[in-house]
Amino acid sequence: MYVCCCAAVPQKTWDTALEMAQGDVEKACSATGAGLGCGGCREFLKTAAVPVRALVPPDAPARLGS
């Protein structure tokens, strides 16, 4: 499933980018291009980020595996 059709960003790519960005939707959008076209997916992308933010501790390393 695509989370952003304009940028053809699949769910798995979005999830990975969001994890790498420690739940920061804007950083994940910049990294993937999601939400930067028509903007129709922006609310979905923000909603989809809520559980990730809850799981990522604030002091987590900037890159997973670091």
C-alpha cells in the first residue's frame, strides 16, 4: 500500500523513514518526498506517526543501529 501516491512511497518505506527520523514527520517527509506533492496524505502521515513517536525514546540515537 502506498502512503503517498504523488511520490509513490510505500508503507514500509514510510515506516523506515519515520523510525530513522525518530518520529519526526517533517524529516520523514523530506527524506521520502511523501506529503510534498498535493498534500492530500499529510493528515494520514501525521496520524500514522503517532504510535511511532510513542515507541521511540527521546534520547534514541539519530540513526537506528548506531
